[in-house]
Amino acid sequence: MEAYNLLIKRLSKSLSTLGFSKKGNSFYTHDCNNVAIINIQKSKSSTNSEIIFTINYGVCSTLLMKYLWGSTTKPAITVCQWVTRIQQTNYQPEWWVINETVDVVMLEQTILDEIKTHAIPTFHNIIGDESLINAWLNGNSRGITLFERYRYLALLMTRYNVPGIEDALEKFIKEQGDTHRSRSLLADIKDELKSAKL
């Protein structure tokens, strides 16, 4: 759709002034040796004449990327270790609609305002590994499972020799529930730490 393509082109130009580069439907920037991503996701309900989309944004740790996937190239939004969507005031995801009658310039400005209000400040607060560790310790783990949160937390705490890892992992049992499955998952994390090389 011409209007949607024009919107993406305008966003790409505007976001480049903020340090982002485009690949596919995502925009990337680097800070604190990590990657911040803004991603435009189309709804399956989109049609040829009307596109519905939302905006995801997330952070990837370069150390974890290299360890988990052997690569530090531009990752997909789905592999971020912290990821969320731009939301409405009721905490529901914001979805935009574009068709050939929409004012593309006005829509672009609305989206940029949302990105500058929500995504950019979040990146500044959370993009470094130390910030990710603090976020996970405080329960801020958007877009990942509880197991992933504690696995990533344990790996980075070990890599940076952050004290308190045993206490942190015990919280996993408290949050997950003290079951055989929980203990098994915790054992998997501890076993991985013995051989993990970040």
C-alpha cells in the first residue's frame, strides 16, 4: 500500500536522526554495547486496502545474543531479553490503522511522539547489562517467561561477578512455586552456569 510504504519511509528518515538504522520492519540502535529495537508489526487482520499495525520495542544484550545464538548481528524483536509494545492509557496495546485516506504526515508525528515518550526513555534506562540485571531483580521482565528471566539473570550475574546469585535464584522457586518442575528448572540453570562461557 502506497500510504503505508510512505509512512515507513518517513519514519526511517526521522528515526535515523535519532541514531536508528532500518532493516526490514525494524529499526536498530546501539548503546552500552547492546541493541535497542523498534519494530512495526502488522496485524493479521490487515487487508490490501487497510493495514493495522502496532509498535514493539525491546533490548538485546550482545553478550547473551552471542552466547545463545552465536551472533551479534541485528536480531529479530522476538529474541529480545526485554520487549513490550506501545500501550494505550488502559495498558492495552496501541494499534494504528492506515489506508489511502489517512494523513500520513500527521500519523507519523503521532507515532514519533509515542516513540519519544515511551520507547526512547526506556532504552536509556534499561539498555545496559547492569540495567537489565537490576530490572530483572526488581521483577521488570517484559516479554519473557519467568524461567527466561532467571536464566538470563543468572548468566549475566555470573559474567559480571554480581553477588547474591543464590538468593536471586531462590526467588525463582518462590515465584514459580515449589514444585518438582520448578526445582528441575532451577537445577538446569545451575548446571548451565558451570559451563557457560560469556
